[in-house]
Amino acid sequence: MSKHIIGRVDKIDFPKLGLFNIDVKIDTGAYTSAIHCSEIIVEDHSLRCIFNSDVHQNFGKTEIVFNEYSRTNVKSSNGYKENRYKVKSEVVFFGKTYKINLTLSTRDDMKFPVLIGRQFLKQKFIVDVDLENVSYLYKIHNEYSNTI
């Protein structure tokens, strides 16, 4: 199986979450992937998540209900452990849709609303830290080519 080369940052789509052209940081130091979630409400065995941000571009107010979710411990780079909700969704890189596990966290104070970690990257991608927005440029090029 050949691996795509991606850069240290990109803009990707989460179609099931209604989020498109979202800035992501490719973080080989992180095991799990994380996404900004401004509000999490547990009700009737469901998880209601509001993806909204005044800080992060393309994060309009989107509300999604997850009937399946779990909790997991995440250790930050400074050694702090946090128990977070984890959901399954889909993400698009290079025009291909992949399944992804995402932990939910408030990331308004972070530069990127999404981190893509090793668990997702393994066996699919090689990271070249000199590159940026490789998947996004592929998407734009293909959209442009299809309009001609």
C-alpha cells in the first residue's frame, strides 16, 4: 500500500460534521486526534456536540448528536492527563474518505482546531515538515480541473 506524503498543516473536510476546509495540524507527537468542540451535553444516552468557534475559521455553529461514543484518557505534552469523550467520524484527505476517531476538547486557545495524531496517520501517510496544505491543494486543483 503506497502512502501519501502530507505536510505539517493542511485544510481538510469532515463531511459528517458539516465542517469543511478546516485548519489541521499534523502532530506526530500526539497518539490520538482531537477536534475543537465548544459544548458537550450528555442526554438520553447520547452525546450532543456543538462545533462552534469565533476564533477558528470555517467553524460555524454545527450541532451533531452521537449515539455511539466512549471516553478515553489523553496525556498532553506537559504530562497532564485528561479524560475526554471520543467519537467516530470521517475525514477527507486527497479526495478519499477515511474513518477517524476524534477526542473532543475545547481548543479556542490553540492555533489549530484539529490535531491529527499517529493513530490515524499510521500506514496511510508520511509527514514532510517542509510541506503545507498538500491535500487541500490537491482538492483545489481537482475542483478547478473539473470546471474546465
